[in-house]
Amino acid sequence: RTPGESMSCGICTMVSDELFKKYERHFGIEKQRDVLVVNSTNPKDIGLSLEKVLSNENYRKEVAKNGHEKIHRTNRFSSYIDFLIDTMQEVMQGYGKT
């Protein structure tokens, strides 16, 4: 599933910094308010974020609620398709480059 799908379902969602930038640009989501953002190359950062949402039910529910409201308020099907196309083009442009 995509982060947009999990936010749409009202699930507290965690994404990488890179993916957050794409969602922020298209949907205006806010870091640590609508979605949890972690450095995906730093296991300690991921662990701390997981610990925070698992130990703080109110925070987890608030992030889930905010993300759900934001994605439904700003998401239009055509906008989401444009987002997916942009993301796939970026992936394809970087494919094979090392």
C-alpha cells in the first residue's frame, strides 16, 4: 500500500524524508503532524519513532486523524494520478544510475 492509502484509511503513517517531500509537495502534509517522517537510513531514528507511537496512543491517534483529514481534504483523483506519474518518472530517470 502507499502512504496515501494508509492515511486515507486513518492509519498513523510513517514515511522516509524523501517520500515525505513528494507528499508534501502534492498534498501539503505537515511533518510529524499529518505523518511521521523518519530518516530511513538511520535505524535508531526509525526505532525512536516507532517507540513514540507505540507508547503514546493519543499522539498516534492524533497523527492518524490529521493525516486522514488532510489527505481527504486535498486529494482529488486527478491530483493523485499526477502524483503517481511524477513519482514513477522520477524512479525511471534514476533507474540504473549508481
